[in-house]
Amino acid sequence: MTTTVNEDKLNALVEQAVGDFSAALVSALVVVGDRIGLFHELAAAGPVSSEELARRTGTAERNVREWLNALAAAGYVTYRDGGYSLSAEQAELLTNEDSPAFVVGGFQVATAAAKADDLLTEAIRTGEGYGWHQHHHDLFYGTERFFRPGYQANLVQSWIPALEGVQEKLERGGTVADVGCGHGASTVIMALAYPRSSFVGSDYHAASIEAAAKAAADAGVSDRCRFEVASAKEFSGTGYDLICYFDCLHDMGDPVGALRHARQAIAEDGTVLLVEPHAGDRVEENLNPVGCVFYAASTLICTPASQSQEVGLALGAQAGEARLRQVAEEAGFTRFRRATETPFNLVLEARP
């Protein structure tokens, strides 16, 4: 059967592909520029030549010049009359780690995940998956930097207040388990906000737990934070007022088993907080730029991670509320609701 190619549609796809090539290549340049300190120096120095920026950062001018021109073409650096600078908006995007607009962590996640392409090839062929710990170390650091600004902007301000009775418990002095805590950004944010409460962060990745303990010490909250290397089905303690899963339940091989353990560890009037990527329940609802990011990250990171563990349920980062409700109910929770949401997150409450 002969098909006729629509030239306009073909050209639009080619144009889209060129944009994707650019994005992939620029991702690496953003990560390197952050690592060397080029963005911070540009923000501090104002308009500078490539020679001046290279002198200030102790780098090779010819390479820096090419980097500057690439980033200027991408729109992340401003070029005018031979000088390079960052606008206020560009600086917010690339240097302010406390801003919800900070994106460098996302670029780190993208470039680190792409380094697992050989592992992904085998995972797609066999379905056997590969673990979080098998990724490049930039993935762990980038994930913390990517999610932390959103947690800072929402966790204490709107997510916990949206849960039934939880804020009052934590203000009086409650107990919290932060499961799959990674580098501990969410744990530290809560510990700073609720000094009368105590927190236990757990993760199976030992290097991340080490980083989390350091973050708590640096923030001055070690007196109310404890961290342990433990899987989601083995974290210690009982009688918790709140058990949290921040962007991690879908990565687990046995999310039902993980929530079943939480059901046993939680107080009878306790709450489970699930923060998951925003997704509709049907594929058609997720065919948009945000859905593309989450489906791609899920292909590279989340689905293989789950497949590498026991059960290997592979929920994926776009599981959607209905599927997550099924998981919670199978684990023994009888009350489940969407407490609130952002354009990037579903914030779900499960109770016994």
C-alpha cells in the first residue's frame, strides 16, 4: 500500500526533531556550566567577554566562547555588543536553587539518565530492569535539586495543611516517617517547619542516606531527624502520625507491600501522604509536554527500577489517581482522596 507523505506535517516533525536535538545537546552544556560555576559568575559579573569569563573561572577561553554562543542561541544566556550576561529571569532559572523556577536539577536528571542507555536497551529487550543505584551519581544529586524547590514552595505551605488534622499534630509534636527520602530534602523541610516533631528518613541507597544525614546536620535539625538504610517494606518504627512517600512509590517493585508495611507502622488515626507526578487516568490525558517529561523519565528510570525489584509491578510515573487508589486499597487503606494538586503533582491522602 502506497501512502502519501504530507510535506507540511513532515517538515513540522523535522523542525520538532531539530529542537529535540538542540535540547539534548544543551542539557549537557547546562550541567557542565553549573558544575564549573559559569552561570554564577555570569550572574555576578554582568556583561563580560568570553576572555573575562574564562579568566574569572580559570577556564579555557576558546571552549568557554563556544559554550557561551551555544547557550545564547538556546536562549539561556544574553549576548549583546560582544558581551555575555544573564538576565534576571535567566539567573533565576539557572542560579537560584531555592526558586520553584530552578531547572538545573532537571537537566542533571536528563543527562544522568541518558548515560544508562545500554542498561535501558537490555531492560526493554528483557523486562528485567536495573536499579536506582546503578545510575550515574548525578541522578541522585539532580533529583534532589529538581524536586526540592517544589517541596519548599508547597510542602509546608499547602500540602500538609490540606491533610485532615495533620498540621495540628505536627505543630504539637508528632512522629513522621519519610520513606524513600533520598538526600533528605523533604525531611529537612518538615523538620525546620515543625520543631516539636520527630522524623525518620529511610532509603535503600546508602550514599543517599549519608547525604541526607549531612543535610540535616547542616540545617541544624539533627536533634529531631534520624536516617536509616532500609527498604520501603522494612523501615523501622510504629505509631507514626504521618508516613510520606515523595515521588517514589511508583519506583518501588512492590508498592502494595510497601503501603501494607505503612499500614502496620501507622497510628490508627494516622495519615499516609503520597506525592506522585500529575497524571490523568487515561493515556490521552497525558499526551502533553509535562506528560512527555514524566513518561520519558519513567522509561529511563522508574519502570526499570521497579522491574529490578521483587514483584516488579512497574506502576510508572504516570500511573494516575485511580491506579494509585487501587494500590492503597489493596494494601488495607479504606479512605483515599486527592488532598490537593499542582501542575506537576498529585497530592493524595490515604488513611486506615
